[in-house]
Amino acid sequence: MAQRPKSGRSAFVCLSCGARLPKWSGQCPECGSWNCVDEVPDRPAPRQPGAGYAGAAGASGVVALPEVSPEERARAPTGIGELDRVLGGGLVQGSVVLIGGDPGIGKSTLLLQACASLGARQPVLYVTGEESPRQVSLRARRLGLNSQGVRLLAETAVERILAAAADERPEVLVIDSVQTLYTELLQSAPGSVSQVRETAAQLVRWAKQTDTAIFLVGHVTKEGALAGPRVLEHMVDTVLYFEGETGGPFRLVRSVKNRFGAVNELGVFAMTDHGLREVKNPSAIFLSRHERPVSGSLVMVTREGTRPLLVEVQALVDASPLANPRRVAVGLEQNRLAMLLAVLHRHGGVAMFDQDVFVNVVGGVRVSETAADLPVLLAVLSSYRDRPVEGDLAVFGEVGLAGEIRPVPNGAERLREAAKHGMRRALVPAKNLPKGGIEGLEILTVHSLREAIDAL
């Protein structure tokens, strides 16, 4: 809990949404989160000249919108193609990027690799608040990085960090991590709501005023959300999340907010002894080539940001000994699975009320778009009837509550990706049929769930 000031005055702030409460409560009345209310000093920070949240995005004053120059900000390639993809094509001058993920998943490793590449072309300052300079140097040597252009600073006071940045004048500033920083204007402990909010505000102001690109490393809670108030995500320009098992070979970097590029973009990396390596063809690692067709396995074409992906979805249906059969979905929304099973019963004539249904997306990918509806239902039906589906078939399509198969965006691009990976047939919504077809791909179109079941 945060330290109280000598005056004894304190306030209560929600760590999830930043709401201020008159007294402590086990549940935040604004966002509904439990055990997230913390006591912080209720003492306003003295404002320095030019400090404060106003003017954080640049010079103040009223101007006419047509008079503002709409020129594009220059982008600097990081030297890591998958990172450039999730950033929207490269690092933008004056942008603030927040990277979150579980401990040990590779956040510091990825940023150190990016700094080594950027340092060959522009000045880079790496600020470490959790490790000593010797530890950072040992990691760079272990990864085999040429880090001659990277300047290193071990500091946690944001005022001294900005003073050092004013002397060094870096074009890229890395803060590892924002939860270790504190400002001398506040008495609360580092990592508290007030410290995280104020230190991040000072760094954002610095980025906008000096056109310095800043990377912030953020801790995550046990629920997987970024620690600290949600206002931190609103203050920055880009929010990236690391996904994947800590002990697994693959890492996924997902963009959940990006003011300079596509949202929900996905970058795929493989963890090796020499750091993170790009996976330029992720569909190849998410597809399992079985020696012979197996029931309950189907290839679907999903889309992450601007990239189509071929992913294998697996289903297992088994008789349930329970009064309420289980519905387990890994990589998919569980409530949507229950809804799709109801549609299958009502419009497909197949009842699952006495069956346990387990659905898994292979490779740890999380699919949130509706194009997965049809492949999920067909994989469930394949397992239930113990009838394998040929491995050269790709499927996508949204299933409506009336049993209709609705089109999904970018159908032609999905079909071209399927043909590129050796798929010879595709089962798609009728309105996604491209003019002229796709060379080497037989396209089967359906209007309803019943037609899709009959087509297989």
C-alpha cells in the first residue's frame, strides 16, 4: 500500500480504471473490479514551468484545423520486420509505445535487439530500472549484438532520466520498466497509481516536445492486464502485448492500440539461444500436417490485422457423464461456442446437449473474429460423427442465428493465402466468391449451415 503523507490526508484510487473513491471498498463501483482500490496521498503535485497534462501533445493555442500541416511522420525501421509490422511500418518520431507481457517472456530481449539495430543509425538511450548495467551488457553479449551505438543508464528517478536525455539527445529512449520509476514531486512508492500516472505523463510530454520515440516496458497482473491504471494505456500511442507460454518456443506480439497503424496486428517470433527470431511464414507453424486425415481437425483462414493466417482448429466431442455437459474453448470465446452449438441443433439437426465439447486453436493463437464460426462447427461435427475432413480443405465464414452463412471481410485475400499454402479446396460463404476464382483452388460456396453440412 502506498505511504501516507505526514498530513494524514489520503485518497482511494482504483488500480484498474483510475476512479477516485471517498473511502476504501472491496469492489470499485465504476468498473466492478475486486481488490483493486489502493490508498494514495491526496496531495497535488507542485507544477513546474511547462509541467502538467495540458500541452502534452505539443504547443498550446487555438489554430484552425486546415492550417495544421498533415505531413506524415517519418518512420524508422527497427531492423526487426515483425516488430515493424505491429508498429504499423516502423517507429514514428515522438511516439510512445507501451509493451506488456509476463515476466521472462522476452520484452527486454526484443527491445535490446531493436536498440542494437537502431543504434547503428541514430542515438539510442536504454534506461534500466530493474537490472544493473552489467546484467544488460551480459545479455547483449550472449545475444551476439553489436551494441556500440547504445548508451546505457541505470536510474529510476524520472527527473534525472529526463536530465540525462536532455544531455544525450537520443532519438529513441527505452524505459525498462515504467513501474520502477518515481518522481520526486510525490511521496508515494514506485509502482503506485499516482507515481505511474505522473511519471508516464512526464515521459509523454518529453516525447511530444522533443520528437523522441519512447518504449515503455510495463508489468502485467495475474489476470494478464497491464499493471497500473488504465489511463496509462490511454496516454500512450501504441500498446503491444506479448503472448505465448514462457517455456514454449514461440512468442506472439499483438497490437491492441495503435494511432499510427492497424489495430490487432500480429507479429510472430521464435525464442532461440540467440534471442528472438522472426517467423516470416507463421501459417506454416500453426498447421499440423497429419500423416492421414483425423476427425475433429480442420484448417480455417483467420485474419490478424492486415495478415491472413491459416490455423488449425481441433474439436473433441465425447459423451458427458455430467448433468451439465462441459463447453471448453481455448483460443476462442466460450460463450460464442455455446451459441454456435445451439445454432447447430436448431438449424443443423445435430444435438449436443449430452456431449462434452472441447475446442482448441493450435499454436496458442487467440481468434476473436467471426470468420471462425463455420470451421468450428464443422470441426465439432467431424469429431461427433468420427468422420475426418480432407487436409487440403480450408474453411471460413460467419454463422448467423438463423443458420445463414454470412460473408467476412477480405475473402479473396484469405483464399489466395490458402492457395499459397497448398490448399486445393475451400468452403466459403457465397458472397465471398471472387470474380474469376483463384488459380489452383476449387471454391465451394454455401448459403446456409445445412448446405455446408451437406457439402462435406
